[in-house]
Amino acid sequence: MAQFDSPAGQRLALQAPLAVAAGLAQAASLAWPWSGEALWWLQLVSMAVLAWLVRPHAHQAVGWRRGALMGGLFATAWLAGTFWWLFISLHTYGGLAAPLAVAAVLGLAAFLGSYYAAVLGLFCHLAPASKALTALLFGALWLLAELARGTLWTGFPWGAGGYAHVDGPLVALARYGGVYGIGAVAAVLAMYGVQLRGADLGRWRTWVLALVVVTAGLSPQLLCACSSTVLSRVPPMTLELLQGNIPQDEKFQQGSGVPVALQWYAQALRDAKADLVVAPETAIPLLPQQLMPGYLEGLQSRYAQGSQAALLGIPMGDEALGYSNSVLALSPANSGEPYRYDKHHLVPFGEFIPPFFKWFTAMMDIPLGDFNRGAVGQASFAWAGQRIAPNICYEDLFGEELGARFADPAQAPTVFVNFSNIGWFGNTIAIDQHLHISRMRALEFERPMVRATNTGATAIIDHRGVVTHQLERHTRGVLKGEVHGRGLDAQNGWAITPYAWWVSRWGLWPLWSLAGLTLLVALWVKVNQRGGTGRYP
């Protein structure tokens, strides 16, 4: 304990718990545990605490080791506090021993948190004397860590800080920079704010920044006025979204969940009156060849005539060709092969087993698959004057992949539809977090997002990210409503947002490049500061 007797050790003993608490606050900002709300101000406060812990001060910078430690503690607490519900799928439904399930969640959080530890160690090594450049460097490095978490090892960007701003003033930036851009701006503001002193209030630059922030705060009210998309020139499409609420521990059991699902969904599909009926991910939990004779053919016959269509979550394939997590269309428009969407972004350990990890999955008792991947940018389903773009489960986390469909604005989707089963994670904030993720995608692309799920949140989200209809979660029922697709603006020719335009062409590379350029500028400043005063104001 002697190391804590020194002033540096005493500071560490105080700062380490503060970093953990700030990380947990960031997790809570994504979906407040008691209401499910996203709290943008709490995310800014948590980032400000982290920025305060690693800021240059007292005419010197924080050591890189201390910066890496603060970043690692903050990120591990934040991520573990965000996706703690993975424990439920691993232990309750997977049969993994509780201590091992806890270790797995903490291990994943620590591994992903290492990206933030690395960039904050680098920040403390490079932090320049300029307040503005320090804030920009902090935001750029934070952006690099978020991008790395969202892309490396197939990516797991669940809980990115920008999602906390889905109802906040920075949400107006979604149509330009997406969720990662929002998170980077929040980091810049947090670092700049903690560096301000009383004397800075007399400087014009401080007030210019304040004016920019206030203007951004007013801009959500102007979002509709500046929207680059308009209502499609067709009537709104009526919807019926089916929520079977099949208990997860029964969902794939032949003696319980399977017959209940087959009976209930078949009846709901037969009774539907809407233009489009949507059944969630694996609503039909069997392969077509495993179904009783005539089951699927009966549903296809029901929609072969008339003005209705259905989109149905169902596994497809066989042992020879491989299997896929798919959406199958039932409609009179089908000629030859019916419309089909195959999931592209598969879930590690659930839909494919990463190399060297079969020992881990062997300890669990859950239905694991080794699925084929669908292509990026698959065609939309054309129905009722709309171009309907399916995505399955957490595919709506990856805006850069959804954006591939916008390369040709004339063929861009007018409506997104998400098919999910969050039943693996119980009745937890995972439902609220996923709802906010879908809302952010609606804001980025200014397209409605329709959600059909097994247990919730089954909802209709308009192009402004507003939930217009929602079914009570963990109940069995049908959500009825309508959706207004968004399409081409005949006056100016734009059919897509700036974000959709650049992400459809270059993916996330513009953000990587912007962050990298800022890092190079900071390196150049660092080199040129050597031998100079290099004071930290």
C-alpha cells in the first residue's frame, strides 16, 4: 500500500473510482434504467469527467500510462454497464456457469475498452498547449476508438456515445455525420469545456463557440424544414406488425414454443387487413422443409391474390447449400422466385463461431448456427409504391452497411424494416437501447424505421426519429398503424441526406481520414513544440 502514500498514489486512489463512476454514468445515459430514456446531458457530463481526468493541467500533461488507465477503466465500466444483459443469454438461456458468464461479459468489455485506453494514452502523450487543438485531438482520438470498436473483428458498436443524443441538441448533426460524428463533437465539447477558466469568458472565441452550441440546440426544431427528402407521392402504407412474445427458453422447443409460434403467426397472417404485414426474426422457427406439409404453401396462397403483402422472418437453406437468417416475402407480385433478404452482418457466437472459440461455444446449450452471409446492399422489396429495405437483428447498428443501398438515389429505400428477437436478453434496457439505435438510423437517413420483434420494442418510427406507434413489450399482439415513406424531392433533386450520400460511396473512410488528419496535425505540433515553452494554460 506504500504506493498510495505518495501524492500521485493518493490522486490515483481518488481518480480510478471516479473514472469507473463516469463510465457507468455514460452507460446509463444511453437508456436510463428506470425509464429507458436517452439522456444527452448525462453523456456530456460523463465525458467531461473523463476529459477532466486526462486534461493537460498545472503546466504539464498527464502521463500516458495514467491516461491509458483512466481510459481503460472508464470504457470497461461503460461497456459492461451497457451490455451487461449478455449475461442473461449466456447464463439463463445458454447454460454457462454464472461466474464464467460474468467473466465473459467483463472480458469483452475490457477487450473493447482497450481501444479507448490506447487512444487516451496517446492523447496524454501528444496533448498540445492550445485548448482548441487539445479538444479537437481528444475528439479525433475518441472517434478513432469508436470506429475501431465498430469495425474490427466484425465490429460491435453497441452503445456508442452518440446514441445518448437521439433526443438532444446534437441530433441535428445525424444527417451530416451520423452517430460517430455526434459522439466526436460531444467529446470535443467536453474537453473544451473542462479547460475553460474565468478569464476565458472575456474572449470572443469562447462566445462564438457558445453561439454555435446554442444554434445547434435550436436546430432540431428546424430539422423538418431543412429535410432533403419529401413524402413519397403515394398514400401512406398501412401496417400490421406481429409480436408473438414466444418465451426464449421455449422458442425452439418442439413441445412448446414451436407449435405455439406456428399456430399464432399463421392465424395472424391470415386475419391481417393491412397493406403490409411483418412478422419478426425467425417468427417461423423451422426451415421450410421442416414445416408440416402445406403450411408455407397455405400462407403463400393467402397472399397470392389481392393488395396485401407480408414479410416473414424464417431460416432458409439446407445442408448442401448452407443456411441463412432470412426474410421471405409473400405477395401477389412474386413471379418466379419470391423476394428474399438474407442477413449479412452475422452475430458472433450465435450465427457463426469465430476461429479458436469452439471451446467456448461447447460450454453452452443454445442453438448455434454457422450461417451464410447475404450480400451488402441487397435490393429492396417493392410494394405499395414503396421500396422497403429489410435488416435483421443488430444489422441496424451498422449505418455504413445500410447506406450501401443509397448509392443510386433513384433506387434508395423509402422505408426501413427491422426484424429482431431481443428475447435472448430478457425484459431489460437492451430493448430501449435497440429502439434508440433504430431511431438514430431513421435520423441519419431521414427514412422511417418499422420494427417487428418477438418481445419488443415493436414500433413505428418516422423519418425524424419519433416513435409514432409502439406495442407494449413482452405481450402478444398486433401493432396497427401506417407509415409515410420518404423519397425524392422534386424541387432540388436530392433524395438522400448528406450522410447517406457519402457513406454510400466511401463507407466510414471520411471519418477515419478526418480523425487521422487531426492526429497528424497534433503530431506536427508536438514535434515543433520540442525545445519551445510548450506551456499548458
